[in-house]
Amino acid sequence: MYAGNLGELRELVFIMKELCNDEEMAKYIYNRDTEDPIRQDLPDGKSGYDLLMYNNVFPYLKIIDLDEDANVFLCIYFGKSINNGGTSDYKDNLLFVDLYVHQSLWKINSGIRTNEILIRIDTILNQKQIEHVTEPFSYVSLRALPSPNPRYAGFGLMYHKIDSGTKNRYE
């Protein structure tokens, strides 16, 4: 039994892989130099995870430098875990998914890049069973985020998950 520990933090890499390896999502983020990112292929032999991880997608809050080139950044992290039910067996975990997009990259042929990415994230987290993730996520909120860089706008999604501490975890 894994009650009362923070073992679910190990799940973060699997969540990130699922999001990065979604071809549509990877194209919206990686193909930033075009207004038609979906029609442009990703480089051969590279997964979305290989292309995006630690370049555009981070497991922590990223501070965007003022001299940063036009880009798309996604930060995915467990930002809060609180005891639930008065026992060590249950924790409410909040997953934060923060998206920052340079203002010059918002417009794409199919609409708004930022909205398409947010929709894709929400679809994946709500509709897929992610490998090694013990409990499903449920949507909590969408909020605008302040950005330290005035050329970027940010939006955050928040998801809730209860860790019962009783499901088998990979080791």
C-alpha cells in the first residue's frame, strides 16, 4: 500500500509523454513558424516528447525571459496536494497545466493556436487512460495567468485527482 506518500509525483512524466506524443498537440506547439501547423509534418524519427520536452514543455513553472524569441511554452506540474478525509489514505492532488504563447503565434488558419492547444489538452486529460496514472483527472478550472513577459499571454488549466493510496503503482 502507498497511502500517505507522494508516489503520484512519478506519474507526471507519463502525463507529459501522453500530451507531447499526441501528434496534433505536438504540431501546434512545434510548428510555430506557420499559420497552418497541422498540415506541416514533424521531423522524421523524432517523437513529440523528444522534440518538446525541456524545450517547450516543462515539469515546473518556467519564467519566460524578456528577450525570449516567439515560442509556445507548456508547464505541467502537481502544484498542490492536500489531505482529504482525515486519514493519510486520501490526498486531493491538483494538476496545473499552464500555457504561454507569444502574441505573434496566436493566429492560425484554423482559428487560435492557444485555444486549440487548450482544447487538445483537455480532451486528452478527460478522455484517455494514461499509462501508469492510477486515478482519472477531473476538470476544475480555466484561468488567465499573469506573464512576466508582456509579449506572452498565459492560460492555465487545473485538474483534480484523488489519490486513494491503494492502487498498484509501477516500481
